[in-house]
Amino acid sequence: MKLILASASPRRKALLKEYGFDFTVKVSPYDETPLNLPPKQTVMEYAKGKAESVFNGLDGDFVVLGADTIVVYDGVILGKPVDKQDAVKTLKKLSDKTHKVLTGYAIVSKKGTICNYVETSVKFNDLTPKLIEDYVNTGLPLDKAGSYGIQDGYDLVKEIDGSFNNVVGLPIEIIKEKLDELLK
């Protein structure tokens, strides 16, 4: 069986490669229209929708991995920023606070669908306006949920409770065993 990643995320591609997976990428046409669901259900629905939309267009024996990552603060989903000002606003909001990062994942094959999520708590440092401005001006936070990437090299995060890779965008250490089993 062949593995297909239903995502264009460079971070997810890098994690799969780092863990030794041979795969191809097929970007999902799934429409991420906002759902009126709690965050946990939202990430699982998005992941499942992405994986199934790719799987349903295939002919052959494939395993398709879909994922979706969101940042949740005070019960509200913080998506990707619309611009630099939005990123600054989000980072100020998260400064010196704890938030959750949820990644939903779906693995679809002829054997069925595995769908779940992983949650990690992230505590931010007290961010100075200069750090926020310098970071946002790099452009790095503009394509990331919650306006940041834990792997970006800036001193944003004080501590995490849970999977570091989940915060990057794919809890690979948790789904590796499931993928290995299906790809035998």
C-alpha cells in the first residue's frame, strides 16, 4: 500500500520524512467552511473531510492521511491570521497565557477510517511588543493557526504539556504505529 498525505503543509511533510515514511502529496479539495461544532469535533471533521476527499478520488490500494490543526484560547478557535495586524493582535492575546493546540487526524483506507485528535497545552512567555513586531515582520506566522510556529526559533513558548510535534502540526509519534500497521 502507498501512503498519501492530503496536505500541502511543509511541516507535516517534514515530520513524515523524519519518521521514515515514503509518501506522495495530494492536496485535498475539501472546503474548510467554518463548522458550528466544538473545537475537538471541528478538527476531526476537517481532517476526515480532507482525507476522504482525496481517498474517494483514487483507484487502488492507498492509505490517505489528513490532518487539521487549530489553536484554541478561552474556548475560541484562533485560525490563521488575515494579515500582519491580525497576527500581532493574536500574539498579544496569547502572551503570558496558556492555550490549547488541537490536531485532528484521519487515516482512510479500504479497511475503514481512523479518526481522532491530540491536544497539547502551550504556555507562552510574556511577549514584548518588539519581539511580536520582529516575529510578525518575518512573515513566518502568517500561514499558521494561532499566528505562530513553535519551530520558528523565536522565544514564544515557556512550556508545553503534551506532544511537541502536535503543536508543529502532526502528532506523528502518536499516529506512526497506526500508519505502520496499515502500510505493511
